Amino acid sequence: MPHEKSGPSFTPALVTFLTVIATISIGLAVFHVELHLLMLIALIIVITSALTVAKRSPKDIAFAIGAGLWEARTALVIFILIGALIAALIQAGTVATLIHWGITLIHPGWFLPAALILSCLMSIATGTAWGTAGTAGVVLIGIGAAMDIPLPLVAGTVVSGAAFGDKMSPVSDTTNLAAMAADTDLYHHIRSMTYTTGPTLLIVSLAYTITGRTIGANPMPQQQLDNLSNAIFSQYHVGWVTTLPFLVLIGFGLARIKAIWSMLASTLTAIAVGWLYQDTALGQILRALWAGGSGTTGVETVDNLFSRGGVLSMWFTLLLSVQALALGAMLSRFGYMHTIIAGLLRRVRRVGSLVATTISAALVGNLGMGEAYMSIVLGGQLFRDEYDRRGIDRAVLSRCLEEGATLTTPLIPWTTAGVFFAGTLTVPTQDYLPYAWLNLLNPLVGIVFAYLGWGLLNSKAAQPKGH
């Protein structure tokens, strides 16, 4: 098998990796080149290195890319389903109802902490950050726009809440994957994460509250509220019936049903609500699922929001994700990332440094492979023995994998998560990044706590599951 051959030595692996990162970063920040083109250049760089440095054949390269895409097939299907789900929720009036309730019941000064809490609860219940962004996130962006709150700040709040649940929920794929990668019990892994994520959530909740009270101190003028409500009522019937698709999504999540089936059930429910309750022609709903709807209220903010969704709207995101997955598959399967991370591990001496290296290695994996799943699995394979040798609980390893991989992947523009959040929330990754405070702070808290000796747990608990 192509991935069973030894990888390149440390220096050429590091040079290839840094060249890819520099190409993308400089292209985005300095020359403002379109990310699809930069990813294509990065692919050419890695293919050239694989042929010349790693001594791989064109057949090996094709196999690696195909295998990488196949392993990520679920994520690619979710991309398509999210586009259809957003359009269906709009056609059902679900988005309209929740926005109407939001702008009439929530004071602007409390919007940010409310958005954080809603995103946390939604992602914990469903176990999916993507589903949270595609449902609650879309609604919160609409409410934030109506309240004139900066959208990068709203998007950063949504990303923070969505990432919290994706990291802490027992039904989240990354939570289960991190526990499996470290070979530790799932609930022991979740308890371990509360040592660092709990204090971080309290800090960022306070920060969002202070910020929200500062920028949203004044309530919306009644005339503006009336205009928005009238615009919504002119196009949709508003009522509890329209929340059924949302409740189906949450219910399926609580029942631990896979995200694909949850989204499909919610979409079908939304189609039924749109057809039977909103009196929208079935053909119009189906066309919206493919190409998105069109708002005709005459209020620009509302029309822009109601003109979103559809499978076609996800093709830009889907293509970029395919490029990222192809790039990551080669760097992973040809041993580049293994060589780089193993080289970092050899330089570790202290426990705090081991934790910092684990988190940093997961971040490096995200930067190179574009996907948290691969970073988590690779990190678990590379660091497990070192944590056992030092008598450190494996739940600390699983926690570090989540802090370095799960939390940072939405902050990188060329990862599948970064691409998805930017496309769904309609805010570029680099714009919301400074405001995704939980994602930024939690890894730092984990490193600081490790150097202080806090939250490292009892080494007696460092037994693999089933022992």
C-alpha cells in the first residue's frame, strides 16, 4: 500500500510543509489571491515533492488522494445536506419565526451572551458544530444584522459556541474520535476537558457579555422593529408550527442519531411545513433546495437572509474542501506530518512542554492536512506511548487533541471547517477569527494549566478503556 512506505526525512518534510503554509498565507494576506488558486498551487508543490523527495509514483498519488476523499465522504455529503437544509428552513418559515422572536424578545445588549448559550446548547444536543452553524448560526446572523451588531463578532460568537458543543458533546464525532485515538473512556475524556474548557467558557461568557452590553446598550427603535416584523409577516406565517424542523433536528441529536439522518429528517419536515403551513408550491420549495430562495419583502436585510441556501450555494465550499482533503491526504499518507510531529516530540522534556507540543502538533496537522479528524488520529498514534511513559492520564492526551485540532480547525481558512463556517455564516474566516474567543483561549488555558500542574489528573486513571 502506498502509505506503508517510509516518509521523507525531517528537513525535506518540514521544507515542503512550510512552503505550502507560506504559499497560502502570503497569497491570502499580501496578494489577496483567490484561495482555490492557492490550494491548487499547494497541491502542485506537494505532488512535486512526493514525486521527487518521497519517491512516490503517480499511481501512489492518485491512490492517496482517492483514499483521502473516500474517508471524508460523510463530511462532503453533509456539505450538500446543509445547503438543502438552510433553504428548507427558510421556505418553512423557521428562520423567519426565530428571527422575529429574537429581535422582539432579546435586548441587543444581551444578544451576544444569548447567542453563545444557544450555540452551546444546540451543538451539545446535536453533537455537530456544522449543523449548529447551518441552523442556529444562520438565525443568529440574521438577528445580529437586524440589530446592527458587527457580523464578524456574531460569527465569532457562533463559532465559539458551536465548537464548545462539538468538543464536549458525547454524541459529537470529534469527541468520540479523540477518546478512541487516545484509547480512553469517552466520559473520562469529557470530564478531563471540563478542567480547562469550563474556566474558558466562563471567561469568554463574561467577555461576550461585557462586549454586548457595550455595543448594544441601546434598544432598537420601535419603528425599525415594526419594519422588520412587517417584512417577515408579508412573506411568512409565523408560529410554533414552523419550529418543528428545528425540534426534529434537536430530537434526533439527543437520540444520538447520525448527523446525516438528522439533517435529512429536518429537511423533509421543513418541506412539509413549507408546503402545508406556508402554502408554498412544492415545485418552488424543491427549486429553492437546489438554487436557494429569493426574498421579496423590500427590506434589504431580510431579503438577503431569505435568499440564501440551496445545494448550489455549497459548491464553492465543496470544491475548496476537496482540494484541502487531497492536500491533507498526501501529507498524511506519505509520512510528511508523521515525520514533522515525531521530530517535535523528540525535543520535549517537561510535562508542560509535552502538553504544549501535543496541542501545537494538532494545530500543525490542521494547517497541513486541512481536517481535524486526521490530526486527532495521527496525534493519538504518535503521543500515546509518551504519555504512558510519563505516567500522564490518557484523558489529558485526548483533551489536548481536541484543544489543538477540534478548536483550531474553524480558524484556518483552508480547512474544511474554516471553509464551511465562512460559507454558511457569510463571514470570511479571517474576519471572524479574532472574535472566536473560546477557540483562541482554550488551547492557551490548557497549556498554562499544564505548566502549573493543574488538571493533569491522577496517573492511576491513565488506563486504556477496557483495562
